[in-house]
Amino acid sequence: RKEVEQDPGPFNVPEGATVAFNCTYSNSASQSFFWYRQDCRKEPKLLMSVYSSGNEDGRFTAQLNRASQYISLLIRDSKLSDSATYLCVVNPGYSTLTFGKGTMLLVSP
Amino acid sequence: GAGVSQTPSNKVTEKGKYVELRCDPISGHTALYWYRQSLGQGPEFLIYFQGTGAADDSGLPNDRFFAVRPEGSVSTLKIQRTERGDSAVYLCASSSGPETGTQYFGPGTRLLVL
């Protein structure tokens, strides 16, 4: 089983739609969790951290379920500029990060 | 302010050659990381430096790969006897300390081994 698993997509949605991505991780000792965004041929950039209590940043909401080892990202009112690959990222308890393969989102007019 | 920079941005080499990839982290960042990203995959950890020392090199695939950070700032990833399977984007990231999950990535070096 891979350490971090994501549906690679692509998810094709119209502008204004709500879309949700999910991710599972295998290491129950993992300490912290993140969503990174990566545009085509660009470097990954931190989108948001993920907490058990859930956290929201504008149109983006992230949620962590430690019992199920499951992380989610919800994007409301999708914009064309949201088109990118979304990487689920886990800190397994030491200083490195473990990345999923990413989920591609394509938002169309 | 200046972000993480990497040179060269692209490198084409022949199988069996030696290459060096350079990373200049954000000023003051003590932690530096190297990752490798193949097409359709997420970044894969290679090595992590805290200061001048390699704190974790468990991701280096074999002894052809080596990295240094002699003065605790700039780092060089060195690949000997390159193979076609080494072709990938090599990403460098830095952070202000080992406990932060916020790593700032450079634009990467695209390595193509012919």
C-alpha cells in the first residue's frame, strides 16, 4: 500500500461548481498534514495545513479524520484559476514530507 | 524577497556522464531538502540537510547520488554515471526549521539523460 493515496483524476468541473478531493495515508503515526498546489511545470506551493478540527481559507476547506486516516479538500465556487494538481502531503513524524501523486483539477468556462 | 533558486533550469546529458545540480535556499533557512519528481508522480524525498549535515539521506536511490551543503547555505546534488532512469525534475526546498511543514520549493532542474 502506498503511503499517501489519491485519485489522480482529472476532475473536470464547470466554473462555480463545488469539488472535493480525498486522500488516505498509511502511517498512523503521521504528525501533520497539508495540501499543496502544483501548476503545470511549476513547483509545489503550500495551499493549506489540515487539522482535525477542520480549517477553512476562503473557498477552500480541509478536513482530517485521524481514525480513518483520511484527508479531504473541498473547493467551493471553482474558478478557472483553480485548475492545477492538488497534492496531499503527510509529515510522517520526522522532518521530511511524503507526497501523494496528486489529483488534477480542470475547471472549464 | 528572493525565493529558492535552482540552476540550471534544464540539463541534458548523456548516459554515463556526471552532473551537478545547485540549490540556493531562502536566506536564513536552516533546513534544505532535495526531492525528485517523475512525470505523473508527486515529489519523492531524496535527502534532508539541517545546517551543514545530512540529517536524513534515506531517500537517495543508490550510491551514484550524493549531496553536500558545506557552508549550510547552498547545496549541490551530484549524480555520477547517469542513467536514463535518472531523468526527472529535481526539486529543492527550504524551510526555517525542521519542525515546519511549510517548505518553499524552487522551480526545479529538469534533467534529461539521453
